[in-house]
Amino acid sequence: MKILVVGGGGFIGSHLLEEILKSCRDWHVTAIDISGNKISHLLTDENIDFFEIDIIRDSIEKYVKNCDVVLPLAAIASPAVYVTDPLRVFELDFEANLQIVKWAVKYEKRVIFPSTSEVYGMCEDEEFREDESNCVTGPICKQRWIYSCSKQMLDRIIYAHGLKNNLNYTLFRPFNWIGPKLDDISNPDNGSSRVVTQFLSNIIHGKDIKLVDGGNQIRSFTDISDAIAALIKIIKNENNCATQQIFNIGNPHNQVSIKNLAHEILELAKKYDAARSLAEKINIVEIEPHEYYGKGYQDVSRRVPFIKRAETLLRWKPVVPLKESLGKIMDSLFGANYLR
């Protein structure tokens, strides 16, 4: 099987490529990204070709034409950027990926598209269900929703191509996937990373951890190894179990408030020789959303997935608890010198 991974140098892409090259040796991967730093150790493998391409500027039609399956993973997934540069988010997350979908339809290729848990927006359901929960977003002036709307619109377009053109697709919705290489931890700016990386970056740079709106928001965190196991099953598609399906890929057992997450990360960091002295100086403080993200931000109080479909059709279940997942991230940053 010939697999095209657009965004192969990113967080999800790099972990996916590692697993494919480790356990799926009869697959050949073409990876495309603007940087291959996270996958440089993989590029000597004969089963991978890497091309440094900016998909906003340059066509990748020939690569789509020559593959069997395309995963358009390239996206901007940082809430701060949604607010400060929404047009850039739209250009990559919607326009560039829409063109890939059009080529997949043209050449009758299978598309495995990364939707997002954010498509559910401010849905009030206790657990979000793929075909039942409403997609609820805020007013136009709250620009943080441009990411959610871009992804949701592509979901709808892909679904429509499935009905009209029999497009072979799978949509998967990540719920806070975390693991090593999640974001660039060297950036000290608040809002520059997703929440786990942001808190760790604050510790490394000696900055207080800031809880937006008190940190009462509930999120469900999913270890990247569990997530990649689900993706491999989706790609294999045994007995067409994933054909024209939408899957929540998350871990409802790892739901936690952002406030409790902050305390958990800070306490864990104190158990590492390389981080203890830094972590002991960090305070956890509260901040208003507009002070942290700007006026275009709006938050979601609860985001928990219903995963029965993935459990049933994919025969997949997440197994890594949150504390273990956080430990793996900290091991990668501070070394495995953990004081047990």
C-alpha cells in the first residue's frame, strides 16, 4: 500500500511514520511537510520518501495521483493563532486541504481526514457522539472558531463527496492527543502551544502557569500511542470497518479539569532532577480569557468523547492513563531520572 502523509513532519505525522516503519513493512510512505526535523532519524529507511513542500504555495497533485491512501494532516492547531491570524488558519486548514480532497476525488483515492473534537464547539452533551451531537460555535467576532468551522466544513464536503461520488473516506476526531514532540517547548510565549506543552514550557522558562477563566474547563487527554494504534486500524480498514465512517478517537477515562492538570504537571515536574528547582518556583495563577488570548477568544466548558463506535468497529480501546502519558512527555524532556 502506498500512503501519502501530508504533514508527515508534525506531531501526529511523525508518530504515525514511526509506527508504520516499525510494524507495517509492506507499506511505502511518501511524507510531505515544510520541515523534516522531527522525522530526520527515519529518512534513511527505504520505505519512506520525504519531500519538503509548502502545500499552500506548491501543488502536490502528482503525489495524490500516485498514492493509494492520503492523510492530509497538515494544519495549524493552536488557539492563540486562531485569534491572532485567522486567515492563515483558513488558508492552510481549509483551502489547502480542500484541494487535496478534490484531487482524491478526481483520482479516486481513499482519504483519511483529521477532523477535530472542536467541531462540536460548545455542544452541551455530556459526551459527544459522531452522528448525533450538534456542532455549536459562537458569534463571528469570536475568531477562535475559524479552526472549528474550517474543519467542520471539510467534514461536510468529504461526507457529501461520499454520497455523490462514492469517495472512500474516514473522518477521525482527535480529543487532545498528547505525547513527546507535541509542540516546540522552547517558545516561552503564553498561548504559543497546546495546554500540556504550554504548562511545561512555563516551568522551563520560569513563568507562572496561567489558568484561563480559572481552569475549570474539562478535557479528555489521549496518549499518542493509543491514538496511533487507532489510526493504523483505520488505514488497514479490515473488512471495510472504517469506510465512510466518522470516529471519535479519545480517552473518556482521562478527563480532567485544566486546573487539576496544571497541579498534576507541576507536582510531577518536581520529581525530576532536571526540573525540580524550576518547578518549585512556579505559581499557578488565574487570568481572564481576553487578557491571555485577546477579545476573539471563546472557550468550551467540557469536551468528552463517546467512543463506542471506535471500540466496536475498529476493535480499539485506549489504555494509557493520563499520569503515565504525562510521564512519557516529561521523560523525553527531563530524562528518565524520575524519583519514585
